[in-house]
Amino acid sequence: MNEPFRDPELPLPARIADLLGRLTAQEKIGLLHQYQAPVERLGVGVFRTGTEALHGLAWLGPATVFPQAVGLASTWDPELVRRVGEATSEEVLAFHHKDPSGAGRNVWAPVVNPLRDPRWGRNEEGYSEDPWLTGVMATAYASGLRGSDPTVLKTAPTLKHFLGYNNETDRCVTSSNLPPRVLHEYELPAYRAALEHGAAVAVMPSYNLVNGRPAHLSPLINEVLREWASGDLLVVSDAYAPGNFTGLQAYYDDAAEAYAHAIKAGLDSFTQDDDRTEATLGHIREALERGLLTGEDLDTAVRHALSIRFRLGEFDPATPYDDVTEAVVNCPEHQDLAREAARRSIVLLENDGVLPLSGVRRVAVIGQLGDTLMEDWYSGTLPYAVTARAGIAERCETVFCEAVDRVALSVEGGHVVADPGGGPLGIGAEPGLFDLFDWGGGSYALRAAATGRYLSVDDDGVLVNDQPGPNGWEVRQTFRLEDRPRGTLALRHISTGRYVGLRLPAAGADGVAPDASGAVLRLVDDADAAVWLSVEVVVSGAESAASLAAGADAAIVVVGDHPLVNGRETEDRLDLALPPAQEAVVRAVHAANPKTVMVISSGYPVTWSAEGLPAVLWSSHGGQEYGHALAEVLFGDADPEGRLTQTWYRSACELPDLLDYDIIASDATYQYYRGAPLHPFGHGLSYTTFDYADLAVSVEGGRVTASATVRNTGSRPGVEVVQLYTHQQRSRVKQPLRRLRGFAKVRLAPGESETVSWTLDTRELAFWDVTRNRFVVEDAPHKIMIGRSARDIRLCAPFHVEGETIPPRDAFAGRVGAADHDEYDGVELVDASRVSGDAVRSAAEGAWILFREVDFGPGAAACAVEATSTEGGVLTLRLDDPLYGPAVAAIPVPRAGRYDLAPVRAALAETSGVHDLYVVFENAGMTVSLLVFEPAEAA
């Protein structure tokens, strides 16, 4: 075939246009689903979006498993993260060449949601609570995924999940309130770098709503993301999200209308109904037939979809990546890289000198994570597992204790026993033994000691012991223990909320009731029907661990979470505390052996109450080479290089509500948090010490230049992450207390020093001005801060930036958006219409929004508001105070539909000069989108 679209010498737009022009309308529609239909007459094959590759290839079989994304970011090493992305893309290609339909080359990674709240169930998937650092790491990983060829993509990376997505709780129906400053200064910047650099070529919207509108329908997709992208941007839906438009979200009544609006908003690919495309394509076809979509709308979406395929080289005679084979999967080079990434991600949180270990011959490795590695939902299948125990055992003699309680469960008439073949649990005369795993938050798992298999529930609700551990999309292996009379317990199955009951066999023909020996444990709906279980601790995990630790030179206690329990996709965490039983083990071991190291393996920050621990290490779940990496850090082969990318709070009580996305108003993240954290953003210790000196700062030609000298003052080689923060000291608005602007990772021998420097464009110091809807650099004093973390500042110096002085808000400059207020109370941001625009809705009587320093000049005669109210109500305009300030207008808002915004006008009483203006909602359920003021002379 000699069609122009197959000619790689032609410009890309011309090739796409040629193929697009050859397609019929029906063929074009077939390209707007995750499973794109072939066009056999043109030799165009099938194509599928969506291969998971968050920290290695996932879901398709054994492949190299790297540390979780939050762990990769903890290396503060973008080049290393790029190399991990590159290795992942090679393995994706290898699987694709083996099975093109099973492993597509559009990869759904990286995740760039800023980690605003550590309780988010998917915390381990992101990089940092800082949007700039998130962008740096996302650009690095996506650059590795896309490959180094300037024109042909190795894989096509997709940024997830746009926008304001940090909660699993009711994620499809909750709305993330993003005031303009939070939107422009915190949420959006995380997406920008990877798009502008051309590292990412696709975006996936999120399940939630943003300011009342489904994220998939956000006008920001076209207005912002596509403006940033260096080429055509493919936008793919999240799985089954399109169905929510008329389903859970009930945003539209009609699927054809909903899908038409989605395409117009920028959605190009519908991930709906798996590979069953008929319904989705039918809705799009109907939208075209009804005139809800134009041919131009269709062509725009198809062009985006085809662009990725062209850039992947699908229509070229050959690509630079055709020779990648299965040999790269889990190859020695990738194993080495996995080990390096795991080692460099480990963070030393605390150390009184016990680390690095020296002079130890016998080490006790303890804990329910001590001899296992965990896979999260987006992990690949581990090709092998080097556990903490295995890694340490290569260095010295080790003894091991899992440190979980071994218990016997009894009911009236017998003991609970496991089936040797993994079948239903029964009742026997002799006790069966079970290991009790505490995963925190009241979640427990039970493992039959006789079989090594975990208790689960089959499809009939019968308890069986046939699982290797908690697993699957619907985890069926965890239970809550609820107190019952006389010291007994009831088991409540977490996944279903049902209780474990006892079903006795039917009475015999003689009418004699059977004994419990033939009973079956199965789920029941009624709590009163739950069987009462007596629990006898046969072996105490804490006592066994302490006994073992007492005879060792040092004890390593490995604690943490199970990535599929208590916090994961679909489930947020309720708290951050270590599981109580695991902390009890730590306390017991420390009491028995003063040379105790607590090693935390988790996908999120944790808290603990044990005091005086000699050393604490943290890493995310570290992948297949975790044990080797841990041993290298414990024994001092390598300096701990990791640094935290999130604030570690002392308690979840210090966090705002999970659904409060306004980090500015709620003083959230390291940028605004005023408390004393357990460990600050950027924290991480070294085995050596560093001195900071010779700070120099200059401002010239719109650039801020800073430099400092860092010297290793210790006796060991070490790695330091030198961090640069700024703070604007005077402003019209509330400014961050600190904001990361740059960092440098330096490796220094004892006594060696290095001068590090940064150049910062003063435009990067801009913030969003709600009075004029644009970024602005104020004329203001700033402070530069250089140190080891956001709270460990070693050097600081003032500098001044020449910029604008934001004048009072001109009341007559044009329409004032209600969402562009300065402060608020009792309101929520909502959609002004189903297509575009934000509005403010009162959630309670007396709610208000504040417009600070409004200049009414010599006088304002009237104000017109665009408003509606589902119950009717009154807006009161007050000056300088929402309760006691003079009321200058009372504006009745008639009862109307939610989107029936209409202008309502009222005269203003003696309003002149500069005042703070409060718009007070006297009733709940009122919506305001715009305010327009009329000068006195116009009256």
C-alpha cells in the first residue's frame, strides 16, 4: 500500500489528515472506544488503550517490580526515575511484541495527583504533596516511558487522574471544591511539565466532580491541558466513568447527549463496558444523527486518537524499537536497577547512632512483613522476592519470628478447625490453630497454621481456608473482631458487612439434634445470628519476638501496611497509626534488645507512639529487590539517600476533612501547615553530617540566582539532598510559609565540599490574582531558604522582587465572578452550567463570600447578580463585616431551577470608596455566578 499516511517522510499532520479523510463516519466512530475497531480495507489494525505501568508492567504476568511510585519519588533522583520508566517501557514492548492485543502501547502512567492528604487510599500511586516535585518526577518517568527517539514513541504515557482527585470515599459522586488559587497554584501545575516537555501524550480524567461538574466534562481539558501539550493530546476516560454521566452522577438524563458533551469537552476514547463496544458506539452514532455532534467534533476526537498511533510508528515500515524481545523482561540489568531504586528510596527517619550496623553476628528479623513482599493493585507479578529476612541473611546469621499471635477459636460444642484441602472450616474435638494478622484500622486476617492458607469466603458465603493472603479487587480475607458477652468475639466480614454464623446439619430422622461436628461456618445477615467465638492466645507474637530478640546482637522489626487492606483504590484510610499489634511487638522487642531498628514498609506516612526507638527507617513497598536494598543501607554499604515527599503528621487529627481540597484555607500540606509535624517534608537523615555555608543571592534581569556550599563534615561518604525554598513575606493574599523551588543531590567524600546553585525566573514566583484572573508577580520582599528539609533550614537570606502592586478591585471593570472571591464561609463551588463556568452555592443560612478591597469610586448605584435559588431567598450585600457591617442592598432571588441563573438587580445605598464587600446568603440553596456593579452616574 502506498497511501500517503504510510509515508514517514511526510509531516505528521499531513499523514493524519490523509488517513482521516479516507475513513467513513462509521469507521471514525469505531476509533472512539478503548478497543478501537480495525479498518480492514485500509489495513488499519486493532488498537487498545490502557496498559498499567505505574512502577513496572502490571497485570500481564511476571515482570520487573520496582518500588511504588511514592518510593521512586523519595529518591529525589529524576534521572533514576527516568531509567525506571525506560526499563518499564522496554518490558511493555516485549509483552506487546509477544501479544499485541493483550499488551497495548498506550500506558496508563504516571499518576500526578498531588498527595494532599495521606489518608487517600491511592497515596502510594502518586509522587509528592508538592505539585512542582510531582511534575519533575512525572516528567522523568514519562520521559523514560516515551523513549529517547525524537519522533517515534516507545510507549504513549498517560497522566492520571485529572482533576482534584484525592478521595476514594464516594469518589464518583463527590465534588472537589477548587477555588481559583488552589486550582491554578496547586492542582493544575502538577500536569504542566510533563505535557510541555512532550513526555506525556495522553491524559485520563478522574471519577469525581470538580466544582460540581464531572471531571470528564471539564472545559479545562481543552482550555488548559491542550494549550500546554506540545502536540495532539489523547484524552481517555477512566474505566466505566462515562456510564456515570447518566448513572451515579445523573448529570444527564440521556446517554447520547452526555457522550456528545463529553466529546465536545475533549474526551476522545471511552473506556466503557470492557471490549463490548456496541452500546458506547451506538450512543455516539445517535448523537451524530440527532445533531448533538458535528462531523468536525468527530474528526477532532479521531485525530487525537490517531495521532498517538502514528507517533507510536504503527504506520511506519519500521521503528527503532522493533528488536525488543522477551529477553529484557526481568533481565539482570533491570534487576540491578530495581535494587538501586529500592536502595535509594529508603529514608532514615531517626537514628541515635545504632545504624549503620557494625560488629553484629546474629540479627533477629521480626515482624509480619519481615519475610514477605507485598504487591499492590498496580504492581506487576513479582518474578522473585528478596525479603528483608533474605537480604539480611546474606550478611550474617539471622533468626526470624513473624510475631503474630497464634490462637485457637472455639464455639460451644467444639473447636474451629481448618480443612486440610482448603475447603470449608468445620468444628472438631481438637483445637485448630490460626495466626492472627493485625493490619490496622480494626482489620484482621486469619491464616490456618496447618495449611498456611488464609480464611476467605466463597461465593456461597461459606468460610474456607484456600487463599495465599488478602488479594483481589474485592478483598474477601479480612474481618473485624467485635466484642460479645463473657469475653467472646464475633467475626464480621469486612467486604460484605455480614457476620460469621454457624450452620448446624439438619436433625436426623429420629429428630435428635446433631452435635456441632458437622457444622459449617458461613456468613449471616443478622448480627444476632453471629456465632460467639472464644479466642485463646496459644502463642503470643510479642512475647515470642521479645524472647528471640533478647538473644540477638540487634533486632530489625519490619512493620507496615498491606497495600490491599484499609487503604487502596475504592477505600480511604481512617487513620495513619501503625497497627496496634505490630506496635506492641516493636515495644516488646525494644524492651528486650536496646539495639532495635524499626523498619516501616508502607505506601503512606504512618504514626506511632513508641518512644525512644534507636533508629527508624521507612520505604514504600520496595519491589522484588527490597531485601538486598534494605541490607545495604542497614549495614552501611550505602548512605540512606531517600527523603520524604510528604509531611508526616503526628496524628490524622491534625488533618482537615478528607474532602476539603482548599489547602490554603485549611493550612494543609507543608506549604501552609503551621504545626510541628512528626517528620517534615523533605526530611531524611544521613550516616554523616553536613555543613552549609556561603549563601549568595542576587536578583538581576528577572532572575534570582542563589548558591551555597555544602561540606561533608563527617567521617563517611554521604549523600545530601540540598533543598531550596522561598517565602513571599508581604502580599495582598495569604502566601505559602515555604515552597520548594529546587533541589540538588550531592555525593561527598569526608571533608569534600561542593557549591550548588540555582537560577529561578521571577515569573515562577507568581500567584493567581482573583481580582484580574491571571498570574501576577507582586512587588514584594521574599526570603530564600536552603536546608535539609522544609523545617531544617540551614541558610536564609532576603531578596526583593520588582513587580506589580495589586490595586483594589475595580467594581466597574466588568463582571465579577462569584467564584473569584477572596474568602468564604459555608459555601461550595458548583457549576454555573453543565458546559462551563463556576458559581457559588450556599450550603447554610448566613453563608458568605468576601471580595476584599472593592473600589466603588465616587459611588455605586446598583448591583445586578446572576443568581437562582431552588427555594427562593435573599442576598444581602454588606460592607466590611458579614454580620455587623452596613447592609447596602437586599436582593430577592426568586425560586427557580438549579441552572436557571438570571439577573436580579437592586439599588445600592450610599456605597463609595474602598470597602471589603460581603455577599451574605440569607438562605441555603442559593446559587450566584456573577455580580455587576453600576456606577452612580449610570443610574
